[in-house]
Amino acid sequence: MATEAELTGELERLRACVAQVTGALVVDDDGRVLARDVSGTVQHPLGPRTADALRAALHLAAAAGHGTAHELLVRADHGWVGAYTAGPSAALALVTAPQANVGRLRLEARRSSTRISALIEGAPGPQENTRP
């Protein structure tokens, strides 16, 4: 099982890659926050709502006959909110500024969710590409 510091380190890496991310959380499947990296204070129930939203996305994908949902991205008045599965028992929640590059956000969120899953499950995560 990953430590909070390891999970927070991954969130910090993600926020360094996508500057418009203003908040990132790792939550368990009950919505309990395992790690956070946020600007300012988060005073809303983002953890539990992320778990709820991913459950709804799973049901929606299944009803459409498209298998298992892995991500949910919502455009809102003041930016984007994303939820990505991170293995069988956790999720990555992201909040961004309105001008976020959504393609870059999705790419980096998928990478981070894979790393978070590996950290939580205790498996070695994917290695960074270190070619010159």
C-alpha cells in the first residue's frame, strides 16, 4: 500500500505537468481522501462526490453496452472537473481552471491514475521515458 507522501508526490508531478490543475485528490472507492494537492482550501465534498460520479459513470457505460468506464470529465462554468479510476479501489479527482488544455489533462491524468494504481496495489509503476 502506498504512503500518503508517495501519492501526494504523484499529484505534485501531475500538477507540474498541467499548470491549470488547481486541485488533485486521490480517494478510495468510498470517497475518503487518501492524498491531496490543492491550491487554497477545498471546502466541498469532492472526495465522496468523485466516488459517486464514477459509480454513475460505470452504470452509464454498462447500460450503453460499452464495458467499464475509466474516466469522467465535466466542463463547468469555472473550469473542468475530472474523475479517473486508479485501479479497483481508488480514483483520481481533478479540478482545473477554465483554460485548461483538455487533451494534455486527459493524457497526464491517465498516466497518473496508472501510477497511483500501481502505488496502491504495491506493484511497480510504469517507468518514465528517459531517452535523451
